[in-house]
Amino acid sequence: MKLIGVDIGGTFTDVIYTDTETGVSHIHKTPTTTQDPSIGMVSGITELCNRFGIDQKQVDHVFHGTTIATNAALEHKGAKTALITTEGYRDILQIGRHQRPENYSIAQEIPWQDRTMVERRYRRTVPERVAVADGKPYEKVPLDERAVVGILDGFKKEGVESVVIGFLFSYLDPAHEDRVKEIIRENYPEFYVTTSADISPQFREFERFATASMNGFVGPKMKGYIESLETRLNEAGIDCDLLIMTSNGGVANSATIARKPVMTLLSGPAAGVLGGQWAGKLSNHERLITFDVGGTSADIGIVTENGFSESSSGDTQIAGYPVQVPMIDIYTIGAGGGSIAYVDAGGAFQVGPQSAGSFPGPACYGRGGKLPTVTDATLVLGRLDSDHFLDGEMDIYPEKAARAVQELADELDLGLYETAEGILTIVNNNMANAIRSRTIQKGYDPRAFSLAALGGGGPMCSVEVARILGIPEVIIPPYPGITSATGLLTTDLKYDAVQTIFMSSEKADIAFLNQRFASLEEEIAAQLQEAGFETGQISLLRFFDCRYVGQGYELRISVASGVIDESNIEDIWNTFHAVHKREYGHSFLNNPIEIVNMRVTGVGEMPKIGDPDFAEGSHSLEDALVKVAPAWFRSGGELQSFDTPHYAKGKLPIDESFAGPCIILQKDTTSVIPPECTAVMRSNGSIIVKTGGVE
């Protein structure tokens, strides 16, 4: 099959093509068209196909990582959204849980209050109520449909674009929400509609309503983007499935995403973690810190022998809003190639989180940017080659970078190179601190991991970051600058189903658990079969969200397939004890356990990218040498200039060790090997760097 993966970042749009039958892959980068990302995406695909003689009509699947929903949430630029909820519960979205993001601050921002997605004047209530007796839902107050129609008439006059429906206990019985949705479809088809039970059929009304409101807030923009993108793809002769990356590490079809765009809030970063995991497998490494550095941000994930880490239910949030959808555990900080260096009001030397973005971009881009950035500092230090940026396809201007850094140097009363190196030192330590928060603070020793250098900026700074942390080894994958796009071609179609049940280990109803798992699996299998997957291509994974009775939040545990019975249910409880001890350092073996949610994840197996082969183009270090030029590094405590070899990656010898300092050139990024480090390239194109850290 012929596959294309496209990840749209803040600065560049990354494209990768692979033919799964021949193993041939090609890559391309093009500037992101921020006004309409679909323009840059389709032109990037077209440019790649024209350059390598690929028939666009023969492409079978296009995989896409997008930040449309993420940016709408972060920038608070969504649709005018309204909420219909149960009488007496108008202010759930305002009240939240009385939990302050910062317990001891008296001047903090409460995101769901200060930047609400649904203004109070657009939150209306109707008489209706589902109640629970003996664990079963029943209709206590009928839905007042006339009141619903009156509210919707008002929304239409007020210019509302998106309507969210969130009723109490709808996760147990969604009939009232579904009926309101029918009324809207029949009489007000112009509204984008979201029901909380469809998006997040779980207990905790604040989190459920917030998740549904997030979906409604970003939904119209995402739906419009998908429609525009599919139109542009068809006009370009690319008539195939469009599959979009979701936050859980899988992909879903465009129709599903148009209805549930909240699933894509970590679309691009999730693909980066998968790309890092793929790079680790190429090098037979299972324990990785994925370090994805782009133009604006750095994304950090953890991969172990058990796969990538997922966020717990209490930690899944975007822009401060709780979001009840499965997500890979990714930590993001404002540090990247476009991060701006400056002196703050207190006289401190700072880097980021402000970014120059794609336009105007760093000063060296020559697009009007005047402020010094990490990219400018890297160029000043000779660690970027202006003649080979994007394989020479994009001009950058060293003199503009030097001018911007020199202005900052004058303000700091430092030299040009000292200031440039100071910019990198600050941003590298900021990123190292972020990695500490995801490793040391969670009980992981970073020295027991390899650091996977991803993104356009990762290979330039990862070795120095690894040395700060004592990480002994850095893995630079075959195509590091387009790792997220590559990660898209390593995943499968994934759908999730969840049901809240509340069941104690002391009164476990085994028959009910088996019946509900069977029902959820049947539901998910049907969705995958509808998407064209046969039984042999489908796998079903089971999970419980559990807690000790009396605890406030849950931990997710894996449940083996097959019938649950008296002989194996103890394995489930023991698994929870073990997970709790790993997460918190202790467990309570004699305490009863409560199952809160049961989940099924359905996986439809997709074709995937194969292992690259760089052996055919390899030669020797002499053949790979492009030039020798001065580059500045700190060695022995002093900042020094080194005559630094620049090598073309495609001509590097296989399995032959070479020493730093050196610069490795390829189209999608530049890899920097500092002094006192050694590197070797494998036949699959991965470069393994020994940092001199603790083994």
C-alpha cells in the first residue's frame, strides 16, 4: 500500500510517503500556511509526489496529525457555544469542584471561570431528571420538550453556532439528551450538536459537561477544516481515506473526528511519541524518553517495555480545562527553535515561552523577525549551516541572526558567542527540568532511559540536555525532523467505549462484568467492521478504572481477555495493588477495591511503514565530509571554537564510530554531536550517540 503521513506544526508542515510493498520512503518539509493549514498540507503532498514521480491517485491512505482543535482551545478562539442542562444545574461549568489549580495563590487564574467556553447567558436549563434506584436509572422528571424548543429559538436569535446538551445521569441513560439532539436535527440543523453521553459517558458531571463543552467549542472550526481539507485533497486527485491522529495514540476516520474533535487535542504530540517508540524499536530500545522539539514547544513522553504512558483520569486537561478522553501522557513546555531570548523586567536573562513562530519567525529567516531566538543562537554558534538548511531549499541569513543576538549581548554586557551559548544553556536547562518532572518526580531514573531526539530541534540540543541529566545515550531516528509524521504511519485505527458501573470487590457481580464486556466489545467490533476491518484484523483490549473505596480518583489497569470467573478475579485486584504501589509507592492489600469504569479499546490493524535502509548510500567519513567550519562549544568549562566537520548523513559509514564535535546534515534537521561524545549510524538510519553520561 502507498501511505502518506502529514503533521502540521507551528513552523513547518512535515510530509512522509512510504510504499509498504517496496519499502521506499520519501520525505518533504514545507512552511505551514497558518491562515489555512489545509493549503500547506495539500501543496506539501503535491510537491513530494511531483518531486519523486508518485501518482497521487494511487495513494491508499492519508494520515494526518492536526493542531486545529488544540489551537482553538489554547487561543480561546472557538464557536459561540450554548449549553442546555438539567434544571438547577446551570452553573456546574462555573463552579467546577471548588478545586483551585494553585492551592496557595490568591491571584491565580481559574480557566473555566476566567475564560469559559460557554458564557452564562448561553447556559439554559429545562425540567428533566433521571434518577437512580437500586443501581438502575429511571425517569423521575419527564423532559419538557416545549421548554427545549423555546430555548433553541432564543439561541438562534442570539447567533449561537454550537449547542451542548448535558443532563445529570445521562451516562446511565442518554434518552433525554438524545431526544433534544433529535429536536435540533429536525428543526435547527444549522447548529453543531454535542451530547455529553456521546462524548464522555462517565460520571462526574463537571468533567463530563466540560469535555462536551470543549467538543462544542472547537467542533465547528474542526468540522469546517476537515471539509475544506477533503475538498482540497479531492481537487488534487487524492481520493482516499483521510485518517486523523487522536490523543490516545490511534487514528480515526474523518467523519468520527468531525463529530468528536475533542479526541484530537493531543493529535500532533501523540504522533511524536509513537514516532519515538518506532525509533526505539529500530534500535532495540524499550525504555525511552521521547523528546520532541519543534519551533514553539517541546513535548516529552515516556515509553517503557509496557508501551507509552497514559494520563490518569485526574490529569487529562487542555489549557486548564478537564477533558475526559483517553490521552497519552505528554508534557509540553514553551521551548523550541523559535523561543525568544530577552531580559525581563527584573533584569534576568530568559528564553521563552514566547515564540517567533513561523511568521515572522527567527531573525535569520529574513521575514521581518528582529528578536533573537534559539535558532538564531544556534546559527551564530556555527551549529547550523546556512548553505544546507532544508537541503538548501530555504535561505537563512547568518548576519541577521548575529545582529539580533548582538543587540541582546549589548543589553547583557556580554560577547556575541557568550550570549548565544547562554541562550542555549538556558533553554536546555529549562527542557532538562521538564524531563525531571516527568521522570524523577514520578519515580523514574532518567539515567535508566535513552533519550529519543525528535522534531526539527531535538537533534540539535538533545545531547547537551542528556548530559545535564546524566542520560548515557541519545537515539536520533532516521527522519528526526518529521518524527510526528512518521509516527502516523506506525499506528492503528482505535475506538474506545466506556461505561461507569461502581462495583466493589466485596460484592463483585462477575456475571454482570462478563455481560457488559461482551456488549462493549460487540459495539466496538461493529464500528471497526463498518470501517472495513475483518475479524482477523481486529483486537480488543479491556481495562478497569479502579480505586480503593473512599479514594477520589482512579487508576487504569489492564484486564485479560476471556471469561472472568472466581479463579482469575483475584488477579485483577492484585494488578490494581501493584499499579497503585508503582504510582504512589504504597498499596493497601486488605482494603476493598472499587471498579468505577470499565473500558474496551478496539484496534483495527493498519498498514505500517517498514524499516528504512541507509546501507546502500553509505560510504566513509571522507566521502560524507561536506566541509570543515568553526563551531562553538563549551568544553572543559570554557567556550571554545572547534574546527568542526559537517557530514552528509546519507553518506555516513554504517556501524563505524566517529567522534564529536561534528555536525550531521540532512533535509529535515541538523544533528549536533558535541565534543567528548561518540556516535555511530546503523543501517536503518538511526544514529546512536554516547554522551559520556552515567552507564
